[in-house]
Amino acid sequence: MFGENLTLGQASIVALFSITVVFLVLLAISYLIRLIAVIVTSIQKPKEAPAAKSAPAPAAEEPAETEDDSHLVAVITAAVASYLGKDSSSFVVKSITPLNTESDWSRLSRTSALH
């Protein structure tokens, strides 16, 4: 159909056909991703239902967090003592406030700058 030399009309037909094929493939990929997302969410929903029934249980887990906090205080105290080169009995850690004010975007940009 097309010889060695293409006319402007023939080149336009080839370009239009190529663009159409690419668009249709991208559309098919988009629908495939949506289908997979629907399947994954339908599989995960039955697993979340039993967890919702046991919602009152986390109240009993709070003493475990207190134990973790005491361990965290001990680790931070030891780290500060090591950094200062002093004995840990020479100072008291009164409070620990986590600083989780940065957004995911800023954390991502900071970590990607390291690589």
C-alpha cells in the first residue's frame, strides 16, 4: 500500500492509526488497573469485617504501650548519655514528644535527596 516515498496524506494516515492504537492500549491498561483494584478491595473487605467486631479490644492493649514507652525512655536516655559522655544518672528525661509534623511529600523528598 505504501511505497518507499510517503505522501503527506499517507503519513497522516500512519500517524493517526499509530496514535489510535496507543490510545486504545492505554485505555485497556486503565480498565485493567481498575478491575484489579476492584478485585483487591473485594478480597480485603471480608478480612476487615472481623477486625471491626473486635474494636473494643484495643483498650486492653494500652498497658503494653506504657511498657513500650518506658523502654523507649530508657533507650533515649542511654543514647543521650552516650552522646554527652556522661552517666545517665546525671540527668533526667522528663518528656519525649514525637515530632511527626512533616508530610509524606517532604519525607519523600528528603530521603530521595540522600540517594
